[in-house]
Amino acid sequence: MIKDPKENIKPAKKRERKERKIREVDYVCHQCGVTYGRWYRLGEYNGPPYLCATYHMGTCSVCNVSNVPVTEERDYGYLELDGSRDRKRNNCSSTTQF
């Protein structure tokens, strides 16, 4: 009796991914974007030379202030909310006028 060589092959084990807790940010106000955005360091903009962002009135997903101009987090180079910055989240006043 001839055995099929595929019968002895064990299925490959799937690698277990470590679950990272990533906070989903829908919209961000300007103050939180400057504070936590990767394109801002010490208040200075270091992103692409030409950038267009569309703002609308809404609630910031970071500081939970409502009725402020907000945009998507990609317009600030995505946010670093994992504690890598020494600033606290609750220092955002979101009073920036455009």
C-alpha cells in the first residue's frame, strides 16, 4: 500500500499576533494635532511642504471637546497617544481660531 506523502505533513502553526491596544481617533482638533501629531515637534511643523486639510465643526476624539474645528488624524501625520510624549492629554483647550 502506497501512502500519500501529504498525509504526514502537519499544518503550519499560525503565529500569534500580540494584540496592541490602539486607540481609534475619528477626528482631532488643531491643538491635539499639534500636541500629539508626528509632524509637529516642540510646536514646529516638520511635515510635507504642501498639505491640504479639510476641517468641519465636531467633537475631538482625543480631548472630547465639542463644537470645535476638527479634521482627520492623518492631517497631522497620525498621532502618538501611547505616552511617548511627555504632555498630558487634558491640557488641550481647543480655543484655536482659524
